[in-house]
Amino acid sequence: MIYILIFFILLLFTTISLYNSKLRYILYFLSVFILIIFGSLRWETGADWIPYNNFFLLNDSLDKFLEGGFEIGFAYLNYFVKSFSDSYSVMLFVVSSIALLSKSIFVLKKSDNIVFVIFGFYCFFLGDSFPVRQAMAVGILLASTIFIIDRKKIFFLLCVCLAATIHVTSLFFIFAYPIFHLKWSNKKIIYLFLVCIFIGFIKLPIVILSKLSNVGDLGFVTAKLLYYLEDGADQNTLDNPINFIVSLIRRLLVFTPLFLCRKRCEAYDPNYNGYLNLLCFGNAIFFAFCTSIEVFIRMGAYFYIYEIFLLAIILKVYWPTKAGSWVYLLLILYFCIKLYGALSAYWDLYVPYYSIFEYVPRSMH
């Protein structure tokens, strides 16, 4: 399977870079190139193929693109590509390039373990080889983290506005600026998690929305949120208490090493604390809304990517020690699990991988 092949190629590149850091930039850009080509050559493979494919192919004027139901930035991007090519593969190339290269701006500037990070992108998010609007928005917002670190508010806000023209939920990332600079202790983070877990377990958002739906001025807003609630109800498996608890335990287990290594990693990279804050905030949103409103879970997705940078710092800190090889092995195993999870979300749409050179009709949804 091609997914396994790419996994081992990126694993090899990561291992080489750990032993010979002089090769890291060559290996990084080679990895990015592989993932962009991998995403560009696919055909009827991946989620949301039908709406994006139809949006590009069935519209031929700017007015039609703007009326197509997507954000203005994404509409203009499709129109721009359509103005010089009718090939949807070209559009896939552009989208994959934007998603990965925008992330690379931050990776190359702020990470010392860049090949490991691109390996993480692949295992967590399939390397943006199957990008949707949110993947591009995440890339722009990740790049904006540079301005959060440097405390340049205006440039940060401009990046958020740009990302919002691709996916409007990007506006929620505005909270990242103050959250990054907070000094939260592990104890405070645990308290936050407990509160959000309780909110999610009793499905408090559903109760509140049901009450507010009867309020006149708020009726439209809550009705819209209730629509999202009902629309995602069939796909939400976490409203089952057992599934909720299993997902909860799985996520909390990830935070154990992140908390235990915090002091040592902060000494190596002062940004570790900020990345941890953002990851915790994203997971707090998940805990609070995973049993109710799916659209809020999507907003939390902008913060999950920072886990990769936290793990990259941990590996960099412990690699020179006797425990370094064991830490690396555990991370490889964890990446295997994450890759399987990413594929299994839409297994029938990802497996097998079809390219433009081997068209096989597939039932898309």
C-alpha cells in the first residue's frame, strides 16, 4: 500500500536527519515535494471529493464561483486556477502546495526538528495530500504563530482575516494570541479539562441551546447551531458514554508525557509552553463539545497541530541521552497509530489510493 511506503520513506528521512542534521533541509523539501505530488495525482480518493470537484469543474465565471456557497477567498482561488487550466489535478496541486508551503514558513523558522515535523504532518493529517479548505486555513494560521511569538498583533490579525476568507471558522483562532502567552500550571490545565469534560458528559451545550431557541432575538442564531447539531448527530459516535470515555482516556494519555517533560523542554525551547497552551485549549473545546456541536470541534482542530511541535521538541531534548532511542521508538509507534486513525476516518475513500493514471469508479460520499 502506498500509504505504508510513504510512511517508511519519511521515517527513513527522519532517522537520517537525526544522525546528520546537515541533510535536514534537503530531506525536508524532498518530503514536501513527495506529499504535494501524492496529493496532486489522486483521483476520486479522499473526503469531500464531490463538492470540491463539482465546484471547480461546473463553474466558469467569477460570479458563479462567488455564488457557489464557499468563502470568497476559496472562490477567487478556484477562479484564478480555472482561468488558466480546466484540470482539477492542477487545482489539487495548488491547494496541496498552499497547505504545505504555508506550514513550512513556520516549520523552517521555529523548529529544529523539521523532518520529524513533516513526518508528523503525514501521520496526523496525511500530509495535506487530501486537503480541504480548512487545511489551507490551518497552514496560514500556523504561519501566523510567528507573529504571536513576536507579539505583532496587526500582522497576526491580518493572517487570521486571510485564513477566514478560506474557512470562516478561522476567526476562532483569534483567541490563540492571548492563550499562547498565558502562564498556566499543569494543575490549572487539569482543572480546565475536568470542567470541560463535565460539560461534555452532561451535554450542557445541547441543554443551553434548547433553552435559548425559545428566546426571540437569539432564535435565528440558536436555530442555526441546532441545525449543525442535528446535521452531525448521525456521524457523532461520541454521544455514547463509553465512546466518550475511551476517547477521553486516549487524549489524556497523550498529555502525560507532555506535562512530565514540560520543565526540561521549556528550558530548551521557550515556545514549548505556548504550544502546550494552544493544544490544551483545542482539546478543552473537544471535551466540552464532542458530544453535542460538531462545528465547535472543527474550530478546535486549528490547535491540534501544535502537538507535533511539542513531540519534536521532546525528541530533540532526549535524543542525545541514553533514553533517546526509546523515545524515538515510542514516537514511531504513536505515529503508526495516528496514521491508522487518519485513514480509518474515511477508509473506503482513502483505501485503495487511485491516481489519475488508473481510473476506477468509486462510490463517493
